Amino acid sequence: MQQSAVPELAHTHTRPIHWLATATAVAGVVALSSVLQPNSATAAQTAGPDAKNAPAAVAPPDPASVEFPLECGPVKAVVVKKASGDLDGDGSPETVTVVHCDAPMGTPPDGVYVLTRGTGAATPRVVATLVNPKDSITVSDLAVRDGAVVADLLGYSTDDVPRCCPDVKDSAKWQWKNGSFARSTPAGAHSV
């Protein structure tokens, strides 16, 4: 019989106490790792040397505090859609809202309004009406893309068409030009 140069080690034969000690150690590591978490990651970049020259981010106007030029009688005006973006190129966002009277029945016509916040003003204000509710139009989609307002509009071909069932679909695009919003029809727009 040949003897090993290395003496027998106590841990080469596993016993239940070894498994219990290992399980306890693993449980301790798991518990400790759940308590000690790294800081959450953010997509924000650290401020570089040019950060002091960059303008502060401005929140878009909130339509909740605006009184819209809409006569609703005993019901209130309700904002049903909104989109924000810089429409006039000044670096501050505007908010475009679709608003109608909260009628209990039927399809109330929509108004589309542009909101801005003046320099130093606490509350936003309506600066343009893109769709007047008197035109009996309903807005099915609204977005701000590349500094322009785009919308899908539903309307009526004649006064004989029931107000529940618009039979004309149109697309519109408004772009800020020479101090006002100019309306055009985007490419690919069609009527039904």
C-alpha cells in the first residue's frame, strides 16, 4: 500500500453538517444581495463642460388649467386628445389639444387648440384654433411630428347625414409659417 504525500483532509468526505453549512452560506449571500442593490440605471447623461450653456428643459403646457373658447352650456369641456412639441422653433414646447363638450349622447364636434406659455406666465393660454367646433368635425387622430400638427378629421358631406355617422375622412397638417399656422393636406391623404 502506497501512502499519499498529501494527508487526508477533513472536508473530502461530505457529511450532512457540510451540506447544512453550505446551504446556510448560500442563503446568507442571497439575502444580503437582495438588500444591497446597485443604484438604478438612468438614461440621463452626466453634465459635460457645455451643460451650463444648454437651455433648461421646459414642460409642455398642461391643458388642465386652460379655459377653452367653447360654449358647452350645462356640461363641461373635456380634453380628449393632446400632443406636445416645439411648433414655432423657439425651443419651448407647445401643446395641441382636442376638446369637445362632454355631451351625454351623440358625437359632439371637436375643437383643436394650440396652447403655449408666455415668458414668465404661470398658466398656459390658447394661441390658435386649428379646428373650430362650429365646423362639425371630429378628430380621430392627432400628433405632433417634425414641428407640425397632423390630424385625421371626420366630417359630413351634407347636413342630411346623421351626426352619429361621419361620411368624410380628411387628413390635415398645420405648420407654423410667417407668424401663423398654415394648413395643408399631407401626402397620401384621402377622403372616404
